[in-house]
Amino acid sequence: MILYRSQIEGVGSYLPDRVLDNAELARMVDTSDEWILERTGIHRRHIAAEGQFTSDLATRAGERALAAAGMTGGDLDLIVLATATPDHTFPATATKVQARLGMTRGAALDVQAVCSGFIYALSIADNFLRLGQARTALVIGAETFSRILDWNDRTTCVLFGDGAGAVALRAVPVTGKPDERGILSTHLHSDGRHHDMLYVDGGPSTTRTTGFLRMMGREVFRHAVANLAQVVDEAMSANGMRASDLDWLVPHQANRRIIDGTARKLGLDTAKVIVTVGEHANTSAASIPLALAQGVGDGRIRKGQLVLLEAMGGGFTWGAGLVRM
Ligand code: ACO
């Protein structure tokens, strides 16, 4: 029997043109560049244009990941799209992307795990490929969080942005050689008891409206630091590795202080952490593939290097993935 592993063949991302910086935001709500920067590390964020949807961002990022992989939509067996801001309640935004990428077979589905969405989507696609149910997959994280923000609530609206990132995967036979490329393991968790700490106060079955994001920031911060430390340890020890083996940490980009806290816990030099939160803010499910695309694009992350991905989000959900690029 042949065993398979999922290899990342290409990475791509897309950010809307419109940039909203802290100074402009301070003219909209009672905040300041200093407050936002000191508490979060965020300078600016990208905002989708009127009429530009999550599917548009996802398609652009997906096209770029496929091009980097030397693949086309016609080569794909599976699309898994992580988003908390779908175009419509149904059908899945992934099916729209499927059509636009020219993929007419296989399956396309959305995954909802908010900021952990990309790790969840990657884990699902990895399992399809390992089981031989798909040979190729496109995993996308795409969000238009600007549409679910209460722009009068300074405690939340300053934290988020829009964007998309994607990776193209191919199943390759496991050879058993050391330093084999591919997804080594993924680790997922959730704990629904913390629903009320981070949620959207609307939805088709409750209010029949879309609603706005609500968050108990301080509580979320506390749980994020603890949960990320736990899952990062879990991923490293499951592979018999130590943080010193890592070439890069590519964390979910919620807050510079959470990122620095996780790096400190790992004993990892901050020079080994890809940080994009300053330029993108928190793009939820899109933040990890956006950061990964930045690291690959500027030549820092190279083939064969060991990369740890981690995220925590509403639900609560949290997870990690260890990848040899
Ligand atoms: N501008 C100016 N003042 C503000 C702003 C703002 N944008 N927002 C809140 N304040 C004020 C508050 O009203 C409060 O004033 P008060 O003391 O007079 O009542 C004061 O600043 C302190 O507010 P806190 O909420 O206690 O500030 P804190 O230091 O906790 O920072 C923050 C808030 C940045 C949200 C922090 O708690 C955090 O980063 N939490 C994590 C949340 C997160 O990242 N969520 C993303 C989704 S989950 C994930 O991705 C991990």
C-alpha cells in the first residue's frame, strides 16, 4: 500500500488596493495611531472595494497559488475555503471560486473556524490527500471582515482587515527518507464554552441579519496565549522535535503582543517569525497564508525549511500545523 503526504507546491495571496491607516481611522472613531500601535502593532489594513467580495479575493489568491505551483483549476480535485465572511449564506463561496478557476469536477467546500480557519482547512485537505480521496487540493483563507465590523466600536474596528491567501497541495508518496517535504502533522482543538467571548451578533437562524463582531478583548488575549502555547508544544512533541529545529514560525496575525508571547514561549528568536500584522491587521482565516506568501515571496522561507503554523479564533478554536516546505 502506498502512503501519501501533502506537499505545498505553490503559495499565493491577494490584498485589496484600498489601504486604511491608523491616522484615517482616528478621524472615524475615538482612537489614535499611538493606542492602536502600542496595543496591537497594527499600522494599517486593506479594505475590499464596494462590490468586491470574499470570492473575488479568494479567486485572485487561488490563481496565484496555482500559477506558483504550475497547476491550473483543471488539475484540482478539491477546494477547501476557510472563511467567516462568505459571499452568501449559501451556497459555499468555494463553489463560486471553483467555477471561476475552471474546475468542473471534484468537490469544493467552505470551512468555518474563524481565525483558525486556515489551519482547519489545511488539516481537512491534508486528510483527503493522505487517504487518497484527492490527489490535488487548493486551500484558501479569504475574508472581508470589514463587512462585519461595527465601525462605531473602537474596541474592535481597529483590529481587522480584508485579504486572502492560498496554498496548492499535491499528494506525493511517502519515501520514509529524513527531511521529506510536506505537511508533517496538524492539530485541531475547539471549546464551545467560550462562544460569548468572540462572536458575531447576527446570523440567518437567529436574527436573519448578518450582525457585527463582538469581542471581550482582554479575555480573548488571555486564552490565546495559553491555547497557542499548548498547541505549539503538542505539534513539536508529536514530531519528536524542538523549537530549535524550526526555521520559521508563521503565526495567525491577530496582535503583535500575542505573536511575541508565543515566540518567547518557544524560545524562538523574533527574527524567525513572519510578522505581517502591522501592514494587514487581523485578516482572520487569511492571515496565515498571507504571511506565508510574504515569507516565500521575499525569499525568507525556502524549500526544505521547517515551518510551524498556528492560530486561535472564535469558538474558541485553535490549532497548529508543522510543514516542511
Ligand atoms: N482606541 C483608544 N482607546 C481604546 C480603544 C481604541 N481603539 N479600544 C479600547 N480603548 C480603551 C478602552 O475603552 C479602555 O478604556 P478605559 O480604561 O477608560 O475603560 C482602555 O482602552 C483599555 O481597554 P482594554 O480592552 O482593557 O485594552 P487592552 O489592553 O486589553 O487591549 C485589545 C485591547 C488590543 C483588544 C487586546 O485585549 C487584545 O489584543 N485582545 C486580543 C483580541 C484579538 O486579537 N482578537 C482577535 C480575534 S481572536 C484572535 O485572533 C486571537
